[in-house]
Amino acid sequence: MVQQADVWHQQRLLTDAQLDRVRQAFPFDFGQTNGFIEVGLFLFTIVVIMSCYLLPASLITGLLDNSGTSALFNMGFGIVTGLIGRVLIKRRQLYRNGVDNAFVLMQTGFLAFGFNQLLPTNMPLGTYCLLSLPLLLLVLWYYGDTLIAFIAVATFYTFIFDSMLQFSWGKTSLPFVMMAVSGLLYLLARRMDRSPYYADPLNLVEWLALIVLAASGNYYVVREVNGLIFNVSIRQLARGMAPEIALPGLFWLLTILIPAAYLQQGLTRKNRMLIILGGLGLIAAVMTLQKYVLLLPLNVALTVGGLALIGIAVAAIWFLRQQTATDRGSGNMGNGFTDEPDYESPNEFFINMGTAAAMQVAVKAPHESKDDVRFGNGSFGGGGSEGNY
């Protein structure tokens, strides 16, 4: 509500007095800061927590050389860290200001570390990841933290990757499994609860899923990872001596088609994320061609590629802007592309009409000039219905 009022204030639809009334009617008491201070608070809080942890941990390790005791201590310290963080979050109304993020991250780290210490030491890496995943998902559900979302996705992909290597057929089918899993993960994130509390984590999951999907079909990534799996030396990989993969034509096709599909869907659905990933994917495809086909010397390729990208960007902006202007002139909605600020109210603003009514009451202030705009005194009709608002 306050953010929308700020937008209307910038458009001179609300006066300063009306904006003050809105802020008084809808107080925003969360303890938030700017990005630089958040990073500083995050790092400082981690240092403080680790300082409180290292002394008793070193004493316990020196006196009781037992993995079980160390595991219980780590899990207990994680629980204490979580309780202290919860008290600070509630008392100071912390909301993604760095301190609460650090407490969530450290609490999860201590719990996961202590839990894994209780497990047998001879299990595959993927098994540890699978057993730790429920804890990460529980923390993500409760806190809605973006860092935990990233760790959970990385743990999930590590489980898939390591598990596939345990089978004889897993190495050859790994790219296809990773693409299929990434596609399902993206669709799942799209269908999840889109409330503001989980908006940032779900957006991050979508980004990561699409990136892994494109990378799993990229010829360069598949060939180099395949070389690492089959124990090709780092020196050979640096010289571009990774062995040829099976179905090279298919992966060359996927290298181009997946980013092109992202770009096409992004333009069709007006999705900025797909447009960005499609453009970056096509750049990666050209770089892959440059590495293995050697079309041009590197300096020439960089120059030509940079000029081409600038030209494509300018041409696309001009075309979309002209098309939008033409459609507006003819009365059509057009393709909806513009680089102008988006002042349209979010859908969440209209979900609760009681809130909108409260907003209307909050902004009712005396006119200060003839340019003021005040809600109310409108009418609508047609289609068998009419009335005033």
C-alpha cells in the first residue's frame, strides 16, 4: 500500500499531506536498510556467531574426542542460534536486513552439519544431500530466505548429479536427466504459492532451473563435464582435448535451440527473465562455436560479436517501440513492450477491496490546488450494470 502510494505521489496524483496520511494509516515498521549496510550487518553477525561458537567447540573437541558429542553440540548450538535469532527478529522487527539472514544461515548450517556428523561416513555424497534436503526445505518454508533457497537447490542438484554417477548408464544419460529435472523444477516453482513472502526464493529457483536446463544441453558444458567424469586431466581439458561425446549433433542443436526457445517465449510472454537468459544463452552458443570451430581470431570475434550485440539491441528497441506506437495509434493494445516505467498497480492491491477502501479514506484530504486528483465521484455502466463509486 505504501509503495503504491509512493508511485502515485511521484505521478502527482497524491499530495504530500495525502501521502503522510497513507503512511500513518499503513505503518511499515520492519527494520530494513540499504543493500550495502545489509551486507555489512550480515558479515558482522556471522563473525559474532562464529566467535561465540569456536571457543566452546574447541574445548569440547579437545576434551571429548567423539563425533557423536560434537554432533550433538553443533545441533544444540544451531537450536540456540535459531532461538536467539527468533527473539531478535520479533523484538526488532527485522526483515531481510542482514542480521536475520545471518541467523537463519548459521542456524541451518549448524543443524545440517551436526546432523550429517551422526550419519555413517561411507555413504555417497548424494545420500548426504538427500537426507539434508528436508531440513533445508523446512527452514525455507518457515523463513522464506533466498540464501536457503539457493542452498536447497544446489543440494538437490548435487543429489541428482552424484546419484546418476553411481549407475553405469548414468554418465551417458546425465545431461538428459538434468534437463528433465530442471524443466520439472521450473514448472513446480511456477505453480507454487506466489505470495510476496516466497516471491524472491521462487524467482531464484526459476532462474537456477532455467540456467541448469540450458547448461545441460550446451555442447561445451556437456563435453567438458564428460571429460572430468572420465578422469581426463586438467591440463588436457585446458588444451581443449576433452574426448568427443556421443550424439554431438544433438547437443550442438540444443546449444542453439534452447536459448532461442527462451528468447521466443520471453518475447511472446513478455517475460524479462526468459529474454535475458535467451540472450545470454545465444552468446554462450556463439562462444562454444568459437572454441571448437575457430571461426575467427579471438580479438576479431570479440569485436564483431560486441558490435553485433549492440546492433541487435538497438534494432530490437527501435522495432518494438515503433510497433507499440503504431498499435497505440490504431487503438490496439500492441505487443506491450516499452522502456517506460511501469506504474500499473500490482494485482495484490485489488485482492482485498476493504484495504482499497481504507486507502481511499486515508487519502481524503482538502484540495490544495486545482491539479490535485482525489479518489471518488466516478460512475460506470454498460452491459446491464451501472452505479457509482
